[in-house]
Amino acid sequence: MKRIPEPELMEDEDQVRAYAGADFEDAHSNFIRLFQTTFGLHLRGYVLDLGCGHGDITMRFARAYPGCIVHGIDGSETMIRWGKNILTEAHDIQGRVDLIRGMLPEAIPPHSRYDGVISNSLLHHLPKPRILYPFIHRYAASGAPVFIMDLKRPQTNDEAEALVQAYAAHEPEILKRDFYHSLLAAYTVEEIREQLQGTPLAHLSVKEVSDRHLMIAGYRD
């Protein structure tokens, strides 16, 4: 099935409200579990979360790794505003999480080098996905773990519809619509391997990790 791009940013207030209230427990908990399985339970220092949205994974990561300070960057002003409001109630991680608005590749993170770089569901939003890899290489410290998860594109529209019914049947219509469009905008494992060729992160591994997700992982050399 041919890829159909979708908008790069989520700025609509209703869309962001629905996203912030959605049940991402399984997918986002699995993100943390897969990171821990891949890189272990012991990480300290600064971590950069690219395409953080309203910061759910940013905050989960800070709780899973109490020795880390986590900076989340997202291009959507609405997402960052919602995330900052949520963060005011997250007393256990205040002082260790910051959410910043910024667009890749122009964004300048607060720290010059990071001890880990993570990203979830950003890649399929980028009109030029190859900008992601040099940006990560620029801000990841030598030997830092790099962990990217994203949707993988189904082979047919019917398969995409089935995934929406399986994982978002009880969500608002706006979320079901966005999930469907995101599946159509996602890349395949083969396409991502091709994207990585000739970039500083060409050595990273790419593999499917569920019926709707893929993973890009390795260390910044």
C-alpha cells in the first residue's frame, strides 16, 4: 500500500484534548519495557525525547529512570501547553522533566549532549524523515542509547481498519480517524532501513515489535 502523508503537527485543541485523554497505557508502557529490555534498567544523565507530544512517555521515562533528567521537544504549541499543565500535578518528577516547543531540525535542546535519545510516533509525521537521524547524532553523546518507536504501515486499507477496531474501538471518533491516517502515513521496516543508509546512524537495527509498531535501536557510536 502506498504511503499517504499526514500533517506534521497536531495543533487543533479538540484533537490534542482527545489525544491527551486517550488510553495509551499498553503502547506507552510497552515503549518503556522495550527500552529496558534493549538497554537495561540503569541509565543516568540527560535524556532527549523527540516528538514528545503532551509528554506522557517523557514523564513515564523519568519515573522509570529516576537518575535521569528528561527534556521533551515537540513542534506543537498546543501539545506542549497541555503537557505543561499535566506536569504541574506530577509532583514526583518535577524538576526532572521539561517540555520545550521546537521544530526539527532547527530546534536547539537545552543540553549540548544527551546520555540517551528516545522518540515515539514522530517519524511518520516528518515530511523529510531523514532529518531525524543527523539531529539525533548531533545531540547524542558517544555511546548513548538511541531508541525510536513508530507505527508500521499495514499492507492494505482493510488491515488498517482492522487495527483501528482492535486498538481504538472505544476511543472518540477523532482519535480513530487520526490513528487510521497515521497507519497510512507510517513507514515500513524496509523504507526505514533505506532512510538510514548514508546517515550517521546507519548501523542501528530496525525490526517489527508488534502488529502495528516497529523499533529502531542501537548506540550512538
